[in-house]
Amino acid sequence: MDRKRVIDTEAFYFDDELVELLGERGLHFYIRLWGIAEDWGGFEPKYGSLALKMGALKFSIEEVKKYLNRLLLAGKIFEYEIQGKKYHWLTKLMKHQPLNNPSPPQLPLPDWIICEEHRYPSGKRYANYSCLIEKLPRHYQKPTSSLPVITPTIETIETIETETNRNGIETETAREEKSPPSASYSLDFEFFFLSYPRKCEKATAFKNWQTCLRNKIKPSDLIQAAGNYAAKVKAEGTEGQYIKKAGNFIREKIFIDYLTGTQEEWAEKSRVKTKQELYRESLFPDLKEEVTA
């Protein structure tokens, strides 16, 4: 059953990034999800059912898939899986829709949602919910010194959806292989591929990614390594053709060398020194040693 919510629409319509991400119809869809979700924010991503619940706006299933995928990539929705079935959770609902006595859950809860059920004297049940931040996937948590949060831009998200650039010219991925649609990739892998510096052969990279996970490598470690490698090649000014393809980065276990440190640290130690800096160091080598010490 849909919930009646009191929603501050101004917060939606004056959020420039959200409007750019979703557009007018996507924004209506996002607001509608707040009424569809349970009191703790969970809902089932059934495309056909969600399309029907958009009523007179007459959303297609493809539109529902598109906007759900954008909300997932932007971190507005988290995806989790229980017994092989996928569910979605609205990340902001509990914060902005606090209820005195919310309804007990009908859907399975993710690890980060804690529910305490109570009963009125009449016997009617109600619940209290809390969110354990430390239980969230690492790349969804607040930035830390070792793993910053990845915030994809609308341009990057559109690249994932279409695999073509703004001029309609095929990218390396589109030219070299017929990749499965973005919805077939796991969200963790999408974050990895977003942060990786060379966007090509996505399907091959995903195959190697899955092999790596079967060998007990954590998705968060691969994401961190991709970000560190990206910072390194950017600081060095490495040309695209000399950057390892993502599939090889995983298959050859190059990622192991980039599991420690932050992107800032990798960028700094990989930065190409200017001629002025090199000249200064040649004139004052003792000063360089003191600074290093």
C-alpha cells in the first residue's frame, strides 16, 4: 500500500544537480518513490509495477529502468540482495521523513537497517528503525582517508547508459565489443568502472571482475585501487593508449600495487616536477633533503 508523505518539494525542484540528473519526468518519478517505499525506505524494483504506479504520467518500463539506474549511480538509492532477490532502499527517506510510530517492515531488511517492533495495548504493531552507517558498503559511507566516495557526474552516467559520446561517435567499448546493457552490471562494478581512467572493453573487465570476486577479493578494494591508479596516471600525464585496460588491470593483479594510500598521496608522489622545481633542487640539494626528512 502506498504511503501518504509530506514532502518538501522545494528541496527537490531547487536542487540543480538532481534536476540535471533526472530531468522533469525523472524528478516526478523520484518523488513518487517516496510514497511507494515502506516507512524505512525499502521497495521492490519491479519495473512494470512501478510504471503502473506512475498513473496518468504513463511511464514506460524503459523509463523506469533508466531513472532507477541513475538514482543508483548517484547514491540516491542503494541496492541489496537477500536470497537471490534484489531490493532497493531510498537513502534519504528515514532522515527527511521521521515518523513517530512507523509500520513494521513487509520486505526483508538490509544489514544496515535495525528494526525494533513494539505493540500498542490494542495489539497493533509499530516499529522503530535505525541505520548503522558502519554496515553500509564502504564506497557509500562518508569519505575517509583511504577511500573517498565516488560521485559520478551526469556526463559519466550518460556515457554508461549509451556507450557513445556527445557527438554520437562510438567509444572504444562500443567499437571493440557488443557490451551487455548497463543494468546487467553490478553496482559495485559500475563504481569501479566509473573511477577507472580508461573506458574500454567493459564486458571483459566485468568478466575478470567476477573471477576476482570468486577469489575473495573485496569490491571495495578494487574500487580503491582503480581510484589510486587513476590519480597516478593523471598526475603523470600518461596518454590513453599507455594506460592499462581495466580487464588487464584486474587479470594481471596490478590492482594489488594500488590498495594502500589515498588518491591525493598517489597524485602527489606521481606528479611530474616542473623545470623550476628541478632547477631549485639542483641548486639547493641540502634543502631538498631537509624537506624530505
